[in-house]
Amino acid sequence: MSTRIVCPVLCLVFFVSNVGAMIPKDFEVKVGSVVAPLVDTGQPADAFYPSVGVLIVSGGHAAVYSFGRREIKAASLVEIGSVSKVFTSLLLAKLASKKIVDIDSDAEKFLGTSVKIPSFNGQKISLKHLSTHSSGLPRIPADLNLASEDQPYADYSAEMLLKFLSDYKLPRPPGSEYEYSNMGAALLGLALARAINVSFNDALVEEVLKPLDMSDTAINLSISQQLRLVQGYRWDGKDTPSWKWDVFAPTGGLKSTLTDMGKFILAQLNPPEGLTGAAVQLSQAVHFTSKPQKMGLAWHVIDLDEGETLLWHNGMTYGFSSNLVLAPASKMGVFVIANAMHLKSNGALDDRIDQLAFKIFGLLRKENKRVLTKASKSQIKQ
């Protein structure tokens, strides 16, 4: 079962380009066909996604579809997990566009005169290394146990992070290899906040969220927003509380709505004028390559056929799974989020929501090409 919510506010207020095709009326049916197996109530709890929300952006238009129990609607608050890293790196790009920092600056210089972070034979970790997962830092600190409790990040402080880093030895030079690092994103957020002498939350709100009019995106929710927060479920089907954050907030702490994510996608596809638009373009450029991996600032970059580039980032908490996929040149974007997190039989993270987003993007790309080809033929006849 699904419900289709076309977003007239987004479509009217944020209609900015006639590049690309409008979203066809029957596209919900096509999306529903690939979502259906995931929300099938006949599945066991460790494979079932109660609700799946899908945001489609094409040619300046946006639509939201809600499947399963239909808990995720346009104004519902959801945990976007590591998709937050894209926002953290947009903050980096914004401060770089304002000439406050340089992406190639040593991260250590912003952390305080008494702070020392690891280097490798004199080669220091830069802000860009932290953003592109090429710093050489591990995924998480050894003294943080993700499996220990429902709130693994809540009490891990900046002091704990810097203490761990003061004793850590880099295994290789920064900028030499890709290794996904939540710790790197946390350190990046801390360095950026200290560079402008405010909290990370305040920096993100003032430099990123307010300029994009994303008033329903936050680390800490108001009371009214908490009432709209969707319940998340663990891999065993049990309720799980919304994650709380300290220094690791830049790595996965944001909650948002599909409406706000629509604003974010439209800004990515049609960068606004001024410093925010410059920051968007800087963040999308390739800044690190280590075959087969190519990285923008937090964005994973895939080169498609016909010279088109795909940007993507996924996210996961104990209660949510998500993936954001963009094609800036063709003005298309897809964001998929489900209110459950699952594991594979071998203990690895379940990637079905990742694959679902790519499948839906493939459907959208195919539909876009069909409509544009039809339009071109019509112009030829005229």
C-alpha cells in the first residue's frame, strides 16, 4: 500500500529550471513495484521495513511517495544518519568560499594550540583529507563500542576524541588511500566549529541550513518536532530510541524531513547565487581519487555513460536506513529512507535501501530520457 504526496509548495516555490523532465503521474506505480518486496508484511522482522519514504526531484519538480505503513510522509522527521556528512562538508565548502578556511589547511591548526593530532612522517591531516575519507584515521575510535548500547555516540566527547587521537599512529600518509571514517567527519566538524568559535550546531544552522531555508532539519529537535519524529526499529524488529550526539554529531546526527531534503537536493541541482552556490559547486568537485573510489567533499562520485556524473551518500542509524543519489547535469535526485536498520547473515550492514535508491534513480533516468527524446522529436517535426 502506498500514498502519493505531490509537493505543490516545493514544485511552485522551488521550480528553477526547465532542464529535465517533469515527474510522470504514473511514476509512483513504477517506484511502488520495486519498493513492494521490502515492505511485504510476510517477511520476518529481521528483513522487513515498516515504512519507506521516497523523494523524487526532476527538472525542478519534487514529489514524495510513502509506502508500507505510510509513517514517513513529507513533514515527518527522520534520522538521515551519515547523509549528515554531506552537510558537514558543505559547511567546510561554505567556510572555504568565505575565505575563513582553506580545504587544504592542516586540521590541527583550528583545534587549539595544545592539541596534537597524528601525522605520518611530517605529513599532516588536512580538512580535505577528513572530508574525503583519506585521512588515514579508522572508522571509529577503539574505545567506542557501537554494539554496547542503544546510544553509542551520546557520551563520546571532544575531549575523549582528542585524547584518542593524541596516542594514535597513522598507518599511512594522509591522502594516499580511501578508508571510510566516522572519526574523520567528527574531527572535521570540531575543527570547523572551533575555526569560527561557535558550536558545530550553530555553525551548521547559520552557514548551511538557514541559507537553504531548511528550518525542519536539526541535530536537537524542538518539542513540536519530536512529535513528528518517526519511530525507528532495530534489526530484530524492536523499537529503538533516537540517537543522541556529542562530538560525533557531524558524522550522523541530523534529523530532517522529505520536504527539507527536497530543498537540499534542489540547491544541489541548481546551485543558488552567492557563497552558498559556490560552496555547493566546490563540494561536488572531485577532490580525491584512489581507484576505484572518487570523492567530492563527502560525496561519493560515480562516472556514468555519456559523461554524466552521479553523486551519492548513504546513511544508517540503529533505526533508519537511507541513501541520497544525485545527477547534477540532468537535474535529477532521489532520496530514499526507511525506518529500520538490518544486518546481513554475515553481520554486515544490509544494503537493500542503497540498492533501492539506485534502482529508483535508474527508473527516473530512463523515464527522463524517454520524455526528452519524445520532446526532441516533437521539435524536429515542428
